[in-house]
Amino acid sequence: MNASTREGRSTMGLTLRLWLMLLVPIVLAVALYGAVIHTTRHQFLRSQATAELRHHASLVEAAIGGAVERGQVELLKHRIERLAQADHILGIAAFDERGGPILVTDPIAGEAAELAALARRALATGSEIEEEQALGDGPALVRTVTFSQRGLSVVAVVVRELRYLDAFASSSNRGLALAGAALLAATALIAAFASRATVGRPAGAIVAGVERVARGELGVTVPEAGAEELRRLARAFNAMTASLAEARARLEQEQAARAAVERKLQQAHALSAVGQVVASIGHEIGSPLNVILARARRLADQPGWSDAARGELETIATQSERISRVVARLLSVARPPRLLGRGGDVAQVAREVLAFLGPECRQRGITTRIEHDGAPLHVVLDADHLFQVVFNLCLNAAQAQPRGGEIAVRLRKLDARKVAIEIEDRGPGVPPGVAEHIFEAFFTSRSDRGGTGLGLAIVEGMVREAGGSVELVSASHRDHGGACFRVTLPRGAAAPLGARGAEARA
């Protein structure tokens, strides 16, 4: 599954959830609104129908009263038939005081018995009756009207249909449902596009960016788009990846610089080893060779030798001189060059060394500090070799504290001509039986951890060549354990800009 597919799936999942979160409340709101509107409309129409029925009953009462006063039954029937033709009136029935029908209009003729019983109940109670009954094909609203005069009582029952209310409600509900469906469809479409544009795509891009960073791609940036929170998240993500990329670049630079310094140290170790071997060979060969050369010259100068014998002695002397020159050239190659020049800034070099060893110290849990009053301190040892001296001592201090500790670098002026550099750790210290050999080449107490025994020997050689000294400070002069090395160097002038080599600056 490629990144685009994963991004698409994550975007669709988030968009769908957001779409449902927006759509479900809208659906519920529309449904609730429809239910409320249906109930409210039905109640309104029912109350309106009741009011119209009462108004019509008042007209019927007036019509009956006028006809009864004149004693005109035919006029009464005529008026009732005309009033029964009003909208939504199913019919009107008139009954005498005994419940006998005077007139029952056609649509409700089949319900005469029930209406007569209602009329008798109205006469018996002496009050008007209004109620809903099931008459004919559906529900109806009925109301009685009673008129008594001259010993004649007439009860009229007005019947108003209610079936049209259900038809009107059904039609309104269908319209509301269609409008709600259209609203929901438009809302769903808008919500889908809006959620995808403002949340889905930006969030999917951030998820894909996180997955790429997890695979090691630190140069990833995501578009700062969408909602404000997602834009802020994208900005924070881009800042994080930029910081990670810078940290990786710094780490790679530190590793490259460390590798370069290690290569230089390996070369120095090799040269030191070669120097030890060559010096030993030169000493072992040079002494007897000088004896041979001197005796051959002395014998050749004595009289009495034949020309052939004198020639052999000259050959021995010549070849001895040749071997001596070869040994001298070997010694000149192995002997370190002069280390004096424009002086290096001790504080600057100390800061560079601790910065270079920073990753290893953090890995071992070692804290570092420099004690310096801020006054410039320059020594005659040039900055490159001063770096090598301080580096070797600090590296030994770090390797002596595998489970954490501290490295303190103290810089101070002894007098107008000398500067002291003290490098102290909180390790196990140097055993008394080892202290007297620590500056010897190839001597090491860390052979099980890969020590070569050349680091302190190189330091001692460089410092001595510069006219200084290095020593192990006795533990009795300190109030805690560990080891402390003091390097004393003559003061020198400040080096001009650019004096440091590119490798030393790295």
C-alpha cells in the first residue's frame, strides 16, 4: 500500500466521521421540527374548525329562532338546508322536544338515530353539547343548538367534517418531507466538500507526513491549510521536521568531524609507534654502526696496508656512512615537527573539545564544565596541537566514567609566563602502581577496552616539545576521588584569524 492510498483512506475515514457528525444532528433536528409542525398545525386546524363550527351554530340558532317565532316549519327546513350547504358542513339535523326528526339533510340521513339521541341528551341536560364522533366515512365534529319559545323546543345538530384535516396534514407532511430531503441532500453535499477541504485533506497530509518522518524522511513539509487548528498543527509539524533535519545535519557534521579527528589520532598513534620502533632501531643500529665506521677509518689511516686492503676498509666506512644516513632519514620522518608558533586560545580550544565530546558525554551521563575567569589565555602551543592535547585528556576522563560523572576543565594563569590547564574527572582514579608508567608509550590499563597506550605518551611528547610539562596531580591534594592531569605551558601571543586549520575548526 503506497502513501497516497494510505492518505486517501485516512482522509476518507476522517471526512466520513465529520460528515456524520454534521449530518446526524441535522437529520434529527429536521425530524423533530416536522413532528412539532405536524402537531402544531393539527391543533391549529382543529381549533379553527371548532371556531367555525360554533360560528355556524350561531347562524343556525338565529335561523331556527326566526322560523319558530313565525311558526313556519317549511321556512325552518328551507333555512336549515341552505345552511347545510356551507363548506365542510356534512349536514344539519333538526329535532322536536320528543327527539322526533323535523329535518335531516341527506349526507347524514343514515346517522339520524345517533343524532336524535344526542338531541335528547342536550334537552335533558339543558346545555349545548360539542364533541367529536365517527360519522359516515370518518371523524366529525358535532354541536347542538337548542331554541325554545311558545312551548315549542327545537334542537338542531350541526355536523362538521374533520377528514379534510388529515388530508391537509398528509399533504403538508409530504411537502415538508420533500423540503427536508432536499435540505438534507444539499447540507450533506456541502458538508462533504467542506469537511474534506477544511479537515480531511489537511489532516490526511499531516498523517502522511508523520508516516514519512517515521520512515526517516526528515525533509518533509505539509501544506498549512484547512481549519485554524490544523494550520497551527501543520506549522508545528513543519517546524519539528526542520529542527529534526538540522539536528541530523549537526549530528552528521559532528560524526564527520569526530571521524576526521579519530583518523588524525590514528595517524598520530601510527607515527608515534613508528617513531618508537625507529628510535629503537636507530639506537640499536646507530651505536655499533658508529663503532664500525670509526674503526674502519682508523684502520684505513694506518700505514702498511696494501692498496686492496685499504680499498676494502674504505668500502666498509663508505657503506657504514650510507647506513647511518638512512637511519637519520628514518628518524627525521618519525620525529614530530616543531609545535611552536602563534599561540592558541586555551578557553576557545577547551570549549571546542567539550562540544566535540558532547554526544559521548551525554550518552555516558557525564556533565562538563569550564572554570575560567574570562581573561584571555594564549600558549605557545599552536591551536591544532593544543586541541589534540586537551582532547586526549578529556577523552581519557570520559572513558574512565562509563556510568556517569563529571569532567571539569580549569584554566588559570600561574604567573606572567605560564598557564595551567587542569582536567579532572570523578572516575576511579589511577592506581599507585600504574601512575608511574602512564606516560610510557604502549602502556595502558584499559587493554580490555581497546586502549593503545599512546594517548598520554603523545600528549607528554607534544607538551614537552613546546617547553611545558604534564603531570598527574596526587589525590592527596584533592578532596574527592578521580584523576586530575595538569598541563603547564608557556604563555604565547594570540594567533591571527585563520591560523586554525579547517579540520581543527570542525
